[in-house]
Amino acid sequence: MTDHSLSTIKLLTERVSHASLGLPAPSQDELDTIIRAGMRAPDHAMLRPWHFVIVEGERRDSLGVVLNESLKLRGVTDETQLNKALRAPLRAPVIIAVLLKFKEHPKVERNEQIGSAAAATYAMSLAANALGFGSMWRTGLYATDPHVISALGGGEKDEVIGFLYLGTREGPSKLTPTLDPADYITHL
Ligand SMILES: Cc1cc2nc3c(=O)[nH]c(=O)nc-3n(C[C@H](O)[C@H](O)[C@H](O)COP(=O)(O)O)c2cc1C
């Protein structure tokens, strides 16, 4: 294997999520590269069934307010939970919210479009890792909440496929879990 393919395989086989993410954030150029990786996700019928909402700097506080409102609309009154929602987006300097922009199509069902948007999210996490940043994919009940989806610019048929938290890794990375491929393989 060439050095290049070795580092690509290492990226793919050793990626781990990182919950503690700080500054520096990816630059605008780096974010552009990350988004370009997302846009190369497999996409049946070229529907581009995704949209990327970049949330950075003070806009993270606005997202926190939306998450807090989402809980209140669902009847949550617990102050600890409500405050946690306000602070949630501050766990990384940049978040890319990946919206499924569902498109009606005779052959490409919703599941396939979700698969494409999820592949885009994963591709962006790999690109961020390749650029030396850490990432963490989060969702929760917010992902399907109309209030959150609408605040991000989504419509009735859309949903959040992932909030991809990005930044510089703080603290050590977890160890890569040791899984045996044989436990997950059969041959037909
Ligand atoms: C669709 C999706 C949604 C997720 N949502 C959350 C979440 O809301 N909170 C969380 O702690 N982890 C969430 N995760 C899991 C983490 O992103 C991560 O994969 C997990 O902690 C395992 O770590 P690893 O990626 O290093 O194996 C989600 C993963 C996926 C694929």
C-alpha cells in the first residue's frame, strides 16, 4: 500500500467520535472542504436530498434557545434539562446541522434519501478528521421536532439527520473498539 492509501485506511478504521471539542474551529476553507466531502455522498437520482446549516459563534446561542423552546413546547419544565438545552450547542465551536430535504420521487423512497443524507454526514465527519479535527454526530428528539426543523429552514417533510459537532479535540481520544469482523459477517 502507498503511504496515501495507508493513511486513508487508518482514517476509516480508526475514526472515533470526540465529545470534548474546542477552538480552533475549522476555518472557512476547511469547512468548505468538509461540505464538499458531504456533497459527494452517494445520491440516487441526484436528488441532493440534503442541506447543510452551519452554526458557529454567537449563532450557537440562538440554536440553544431553539432547543430550549423545543423542550418547553413538549411540556418539559425541569430547569436542569432546559438549561442543558441552552448550552448544548456550545459543546463545539461549529455545528453542521444536516437537514434531509425530502424530494418526492417515483423510485427513490424516503429511506434512500435518509441514507444519502446520513452518508453525507459521515463523509463530513471523516473529512473533518482527515483535516485534524474531532467530530461528534448527535441527534436526540430535536431531530424530528417541527419547531427545530423549521428554525433551521426545513419544511414539513424534512428532518435533521445529524448535528455534526466539529472542533479541536480536547483530551485524549477514546481507544478504537476492538471488534472482530467475523462476528458481523456471513457468506451467502
Ligand atoms: C444517527 C446518529 C445519531 C446519534 N445521536 C447521538 C446523540 O444524540 N448523542 C450521543 O451521545 N451520541 C449520538 N450518536 C452516537 C455518536 O455519534 C457516536 O457514534 C457514539 O458515541 C460512538 O462513538 P464512536 O463514533 O467513537 O464509535 C449518534 C450516532 C448516529 C449515527
